Amino acid sequence: MRRWQRIRGDIPLFVCLALLTALITAVTAAAPALLDELAGRAFAARLAQTQQSRPGITYTASFDVAEKGGDHAPEYFADDLTAAAGVLEDQVDADLRGAFVTDSARAVLPGAGMDLASGPGRLSLLYAADAPPKSRYVEGRAPREHTGSPEMAVSTRTRDALKLRVGQSVRLGEGGLRDIDATVVVVGVFAAPDTRILREEPLLAAPSPRTGGGYEAMALTAPGAILELQAQARVRLTAQWGVRLNLDDEQARAYAGTEGRARLQRALIASSELAAEQFCPMSTFGGLACQLGRQPATGMDVDTVLPAAVDEFGRQWTQGQAVIAFGLATLAVVALAAAVVTALLALRRRLDVHRLQRARGASAFGLAAARAGHTLPGALLGLAAGLALAALAGEGVATARGVLAALGCWLLLPLVTFFAVRDGALLHAKSPSLRGRRVVAEAALLLLAAAGVWALHARGTRAEAGPDPLLAAVPALLGFAAVVVLVRCYPPPVRLLARWAARRRGAVALVALLRAAKEAPARALALLVLVVTLAGAVFGGLVAGTLTDGRVEGARWRAGADAAYLGAEAHPRAAEQLARARGVRHSVRVAELRISPRGANGSGVGSTVLIGVDSEALRKAAPDSALGHAAAALPAADGAVPVLTRGGTARVGELLDADVGGRTLKLRVTGTLSDAAAGDRALGPLARADRPERVLLTDLRGLGAVQRRDFDESLLLLYGESLRAGDLRALVPRAEPDAGTGELRILDEELARVSEDDLAGVLIRAHTATTALAVALALLALVLELLLSAPARGRTAARLRTMGLGDRQTAALHLIQLLPMVLAAVAGGTALGLALPSLLGPSLDLDEFTGGPADPGLHADALLTTVLAGGCATLVLGAVALETWLGRRRGLGAVLRVGRSDE
């Protein structure tokens, strides 16, 4: 009973220690599983987003007209396409069976001539297994076989533009494929919502006006009609299968890591090779026998966007782990500090008893062992609760790490008890060696922090899978180093303020400031909690703001303008129609040449990019464009093309020769290209990873002698308000599945893609959650620390109250005594949080997320920083008010004791 009475007062602290043990155990054990879960979700979302506008893998095969004879009717062509799709799905890694789904099988008859009331035009007929369902038809029905004449269905916009009606016959003949003489009957009209097939085949949604009148259109038809018309035209057609990779949660987690992504890349390569082999097996007499049903076919071609998407995700997730690891490290440090403060508070309640027991012959080890026995039940409960919480994170829980974390929490109280009651501590040894040990310990912490930063800069981003211990440890070491610096730096200014206060009336400020300077080393734990928490929160806000703003800027860089069309010189008709599209107010031409210029002495300058810009049009479209003004300001160059140089060895005034299209182009360097002009949005769509660093810029008018076919890349920038993506994409026709028609980028789509990408959202949510939990633990740790130091402040206030100190002066005493520590913590934590991106170096490369022309500017969250600082101030004011109220209720005899000398 007496033993129970002795430890009953410690039960609240034991409960707090058990809860902290549970939390630290759960975070430590669940961290790997949580990282895998977050990576899996982000990976699955990235693959889904990559495959929104086009299939992950596109297989194409061309087929000729079938030989006459046999009983293979044309209506079986759809079954042939489906059977081929089944072969493609089966040629995958065993772990990916069921993940590859063929969601589209199509064949198209391109460009048959037609003559309608709206004028002559060209009509492409498409058979698609993923055609709009019956529910989408507003008139009539879908095309069928065996009806006498080929049937077709059109969209509502095609019907209105071509003035068609259900039951109308359309004559196919001159103006397109040769030898076609057929009549196609309109049997249905379907609505054209924003579905996948209409995004991939924009002509199916709406016709495109042709130069000189008429339209380029596409309609749905039955598979037999494709073969019937092919037989008339005697042309080779192309079949296309779209295969998508749909990973479930378990597969996404398995393939999101470094090793999993490597396995997935190998599986993608293997499946592509096996699909081609199965489509074209070896024939009996040697050679390849490629067949699509009875149709003789060519080999299978494969086009996939998945490897590039997987590589991009891998680079970004490596950086994302750095952000999450820092949040977890912040949480671990704050939780450990809270556990240490709890242990110290429990020690303080029993310290006098322990000293008396030591005086009666008890050993320090025995007292520590007894405290370990007292806290063992709570530690075991905390361990069980923490592992149970970690199990909710799914598979991959690090049980051993959780047990080690719980063991560390359990040993805290015995350790602090042992060091507090050992012989040296009881004798209050204050030899100079103790000060020397403190200096050595502080120097070691500073050296460890500097070595960690150097190691991160020297090593760069870690390429291995899983959490990075070094990356997690460096922010914690930087927090300890910041506390060491603050403890050494903020007392001298406080003492100067105390000298100033000594010359003024009243002793409250003097006493409070002197005690604040004297107790600075004792406030190290509170400083650590505040500094690490504030640094983590500021760093998280910095990363979140940079990701949000930087990704938007990256999207604007990739688009270049409100829309951009790559391949404009190679497809002049589409470019001309885009420039005249509804809503487009200005259009700007940009062209690029890859050249190897020579100097005056004949020596090569190296691979160089020569960019020509229509400066006059660009200045009208974007008056603030640095690129437009730089190109327009080029001086005359005596018959040569004036250029600005960047990144090369060419000197101003030098004459360069370059061979372009069989002729020599003379270039005169008249100046250097500024950073603002080189980073202009208009150049964004032309940016490539393999682009040479040496760049020359000129006005496009100076390249008038260069033929369109000689340009390596060309760009048409479109400026306007309320540009509709559907209208623009309908002007870039793709009559055949493998036809190259350039690339159209639309700013609204790029911004939507950024907002829908879940990777940045996962990072922000994960770091926000860990920061919020760290802030809650920091508040707990600060409350406990204030409770730990409250008796000393109470005794000081009690002595002054015996001299007539009132309640207001007592509150001011408490406030001024705590204020220097809070100000130092806010300044140090904020400065560390803002400096962390530079200190972490290449281990945190946010360029992988933003994709702009240069490093993304850091965007601090001023509101979050202000709220955190205000929260610290509110906590201090609350503690001051509480201590003042408690001091007024307690009598002086309950605080002061005759003969105490521990101040």
C-alpha cells in the first residue's frame, strides 16, 4: 500500500510517457509501410493520368486486302481484332496478368472523297471497338453489317456542319482514295461528350474546315464496310490496339519502389517483344507469317509512353521521399524531446526521495532499475498500442524498429534517474572539466551537422529504395546545432538589456532578464522543440508553396502561350487553320535549326541551336516578352544574319558559317542573349533534354532563305481568350492511327494536368500531417517543460512578493523571463526552415516537379509562419497567466523553504 501511495502521484506522467511510447513506436514501425502506400497511390495516379489522353501502349499493324476464296466473311474482322488484342494481353509478366487491358481496337479507312451540299470534302471511316454506346445516340442507331450498303454514324456537330440527316446517302468517289465507288448511308447520330475516343480522334467529334472549302470529317462504320471499301481501293490499311496498364493497390505498391520500377520497365520491354513475336510467328518454310485474320499484315509496331512516365515518377518520388523523410524526422525529434521532458518531470517529483534513499545506502543502479520496473507496464502497453496502430498502415511494418523505439522510450526515465543520483551528481561537482565536456559536446554536434550537410552535397540524391537515414538525420542534427548556437548567442544581448534595465526604475525587468540569461542552458530542450517544429513547419510551407506555384509556372513554360502547335512548318495546313481558329487573336512563329557553325578560321564551334522568332508578332501578342524585344533589337550585319549568342565560345562580332539545306548560312554575332530572354515562355515548348547548351537567336525574317523542310523543329504560338480545346484539336486531324500531325499543347489542359497530378498532393498532405502532429507534440512538450521549470520561477516570484511585488509585476516577471527564449526560438526556427533547401543541396531538387527553365523560386508561406509564431506567443501568455493565478492561490510557505540553496 505504501509503495502504491508513493508512485500514485506519478501515474499521470507514466500515462503520458506510455502515450508517447505508443506514438513513437507507431511512427517508427509504420514509416516504411506508409511510404510504400503513399508511393503506390501516387504511382497509380500518375499512370492513370499519363493514359488519359492516349493509351499507355499502342500496337499498330498494317494489313492488305485478303486473297479471294475461303469462307472468312468480312464481319469476322471484329473478332480478328479482338483475338489479336487477347494475344497482346497474354504476353506480359506473370505478376502483371490482368493489369494490361486492351480498351480500344480500331481500323480506319482514310480520306475517301465525298460531295455534299456543304461542298466537296474528305471522309474517313472508322471502326472502333470502343465506339460510343447506344445510350449516346440521339438519333437512329449504330452501323450494322449485311444491310446492302455500308452504314455510318456521325456526331451531332458533324451532322450540323455537313448538313446530314438520318437516312441520307453519301456518295464516295472522286477527291480521295482511288477506285472507290460506293454509297454510305447515315443511320445514326451520337452526342459527342468528352470521352477518350473523341479526344484521341478529334475528327470524329467535329469536322475540320479544309483550305479552299469543304470539310475533313470522320464517321463510325461497321468492320465489314472497312474491308469492303478497302477491297475497292486496293490500299493498305492500319489496325490499332490501345493497351492500358491498370495497377491495383497491391501492384502499385510493389512496382512504385526503385526495384519495382526496374522490374516494370523490363516487363514492358519483354511484353512488347513477345507481342511482336506472337503476332508474326515463324512460318513452316521460314520467314515471318504476319496475319490479321485472313488479311496479310506487316510486323507489329509498338509505341508506348509508359517507360518515360515511370522514369519521371522515379525521379520525382526520390525527391518526394526527401520531403516526407524530413517531416518524419521532425516528428521523431519532437516526440523524443517530449518523452525526455516527461521523464525529467517524473524525476523531479521523486528526486528528493531518491537523494534520501541514496543517503541511506541505496545504489544509483538499483533506483534506476526500480523506476524501470514502475514504467515497464506502461511501456509494454505503449508498444502494443503502437504496433497495433502501425499494422493499420498495411504490409511492410518494421516491427523491429518499433520495438527498438519503445525500448528507447522505456529506458529514458531509468537513465535520467541514474545520472541524477549517481555520486558525481549528488556531490554537485562543478569542476572546470564539466564546462570543457559541454564545449566538446557542442563542438561535436556542430561538426556532425556540418559533416552531414557536406555528405549530402557530396553524395547527392540517393538512388536506393526505402527511407534515407542520412537525409532523415541531417535536419535533426541541424536542429541540435541551431540550439547550440542559440544557447550561446542569445544570453549576451539579454545581459545587455539587463544592464539597461538596471538604470531604470523597478527591479522586475532586471531580475527577469538576468534569470533568462542565466537559465539559457536549462532551456535547451524547450528551444529544441520550438526550433525543430518551426523549422519543419516553415520548410513544409516553403516546399508546398514552391510546388504549387512552381508547377503552375512549369505548365505555362511547357505551353509557351495560351496554346502551342509543335510541327507547324511540317504541317502548314493545320497551322494555318489553328491561326484562324475561333478565339485566337495573335499567332507567332518560332523555328529551330540544329547547326554546327564554323568560325572565321574554319574551326568548329560545336553543336548549336539556332532559333528564329517572329519578333514583330511576338511583341504584339506579348508586349512584355523579353525574347521579342531582344530579337527586334538586332542590328544589321552587312548581309549576314545577326544573332545573339548564349552558352558558347562565339565572341561578339565574330562571323560564323553554317551549312543548312545544301547552302551556307552566314551568321554575325552581335550580342549576348540575356537570362530573361533565354527563359522567356515562348521558348518553353522547344525545350528538350538533349538540346545543346549553345544557343543562337535571330529574327525569323533573317531565315527567309531556309526551306520549311530544313527546320528541325517549328512552333506556332497561339494567343487568345477562351480557347476551346475541342475546337483546336479538331483542326489537327489524324486520319490514320500512325499519322504524324505534330503536337498541340493547350495551356488549360497543362494546368489541369498539374492540378490533377496526385504526387505533389501526396507530398503536401503527408508533410502537413506530420507537421500538424509535431506541432501538437511540441505544445505538449512545452507545457511539460514549463511545468518542469515552474517551481524555480515560482520561488523567484515568491521572494519578490515578500518585498511587495503585486500581481501585475509578477505576470510581467514571468513574461519577460520567457520572452527571450521564445524570440530566439522563433528567429532560429524560421531561419533554419528557410535555409534548409540550400543546406540539403542536391538531395532536394524541386526542378523535377516544376519543369521550368531554371530553379523554381522559393515561395515561403508567410501566413503559416505568422500563425506558428503567434501560437508560441499565445502559449507563453497562457503559461504566464496560469502561473500568476497559481502563485496568488499558493501561500509563500508552500513555495519557500528555509535553507534551500538550489537556486
